Amino acid sequence: MREENGFDEPPMSWKRLTERVDQQDWPAGALYVIATPIGNLADLSLRAVEALRRCDVIAAEDTRSSRQLLDAWGVNTPMMAAHRHNEASAAQAIIGRLQKGERVALISDAGTPAVSDPGARVVRTIVAEGYRAIPVPGASAVMAALMVSGATTDENPAYTFAGFTPHKTTARQKWFRRWSAINMPVVFFESPHRLAASMGDLADVLPGDRLVTIARELTKRFEQVVTLPLNEVQAWLQQDPHHSQGEFVLVLHPSPDAADEAPPAYVSILLDALLEDLSVKDAARIAARATNLPKADLYRMALERGKNES
């Protein structure tokens, strides 16, 4: 029986597990792009810890906040700054280290570098110079929110990530209209002081029954995830002042009527072109990849169009 403050003995001891990680290949002269926790210190993987320890320097978006994480895990690797204001010069400094055969880690303040965080310019620069960028995946606010939203399906797993919303109301409403027209879940970030206004703008441009998942303080002590129709969001925010506090990831669900809507005209044109040389099954499969529409729906369309041609 598991004790409240301990763990059952695993099949492989912690020591043996760390030894196996230590024995993995750790190429020199490479950039290790490492995901860090988005709130819970325990979400740093063993591979990430070992990479951070093995690297000669850690290029960090915020050296002060990253030092807290590194200290918690006993990582003493020196750091250098690599943020959006010095990314170009940081990339050149990193190349200088890679030329010497050093290992360099790249981390952001929280989550995955180069994805809605600084780092992409560094990666592009070092890859263009012929150096290897090695991903060490881990925590992601986008994926965490999607996991608990129920907005995707195994038949149509497509989604899109839109980043932060615009600051001004007019621009934000235009932004929402554009992204909401996409027939797939849309993940976006919002700051706490703009959340109520942003949800109001979203309710102004979309039907009230459109669902949105609000993920607050993901992986942290006061984590909270709710999925509500837009016409109930403001009431939920007003229920408790804590509902508007923290860090937010939101998932706008596809329109409930999307499945009943006629597909865009280009889908029929694409299917007709594919059916000239392919079977109905293969045409539907390729069209599904190209359009992110359900394969079953495209198969029925292709079958019907094939009958009409014969």
C-alpha cells in the first residue's frame, strides 16, 4: 500500500533509472532546446535535468526566475541571457560556444522555448550555421489545456494556436472573428486584467452557445478548468474574484453546427481532381490531410461524386 508521503518501490530503482539516462548519447557542439515546467517543479523530466547539468552554459529568457528552478533541482550550470531584446547577439555568442564543441541549453521562463516564447531566432541561426538543435520536450500550456478541454477528437485532432489576443477591443473582435471561422479548436492566451473584456468581446461576435474552456493556473496549486457556453462566462467570472486571477489558457471549441455546415467549395474541387487518378478511399484520405476535415465525411462526399461521374 502506498504511503501518503512516499512511493512504492518501482520496478527499476531511481538510481538505475538515472544511470540509464546518464548513459544516453549527449552530442557535443549542439543546442539543447529544453522545455521547463509551467508551474509545477516536478514536471521537469529526468532527461531535461541531465541535459541542464551536462551543458556548459544555459541560455535563459529570465536568468533570475530560472535560477530558482535550477537551484531546486541542484543544477549549477552557469547561465547567460537570451531574451527577445538580445536574441540576435545571443545567437552569435551561442555559435561561438558551439564552435568550441560546447553543449548549450536554451530555456524560456516557463514551458517550451521558441513556441510563443523567445528562442526561434536562436534556433534558426544555429541551424543555418550547420549546428544541431536537439529538442528535449516537456511541459506545454497549450497541450495541457487541450488535454482537459475535450475539444479535439481522434477522428479530427487538428487544432490551432493563436497566441495572445490583441490589447484593443476593435482589434480583438476582428481577431476573434477571423480565428473563430476556422473549423477546429483555437487555443489562445489572455492576461488576467483583460480576461473579462476579452470574454465579453468573444460573446459579442459569436453565438452564446459556443463553448470555451478556461484553464487557470495550470499545474499549480490553485489550478482550475471549466468549460462553459459563452453566455455563462461572465456570470462565472463574477462568482469569485479568484476566477479572474492567475495565468490563463483558453480553448475556443468549434461551432456545434460545424459538422452540419456545407464544406467550402474548394473541397469539392479538390476531391474531383483527386478522383481522376485515385480510388474513393485514397482521395478521401489525402483530402482529409489537406483540409483537416473528417475523413468519414470526405469519403461520403467522394463516394457520391464518384457515383455522379459514372
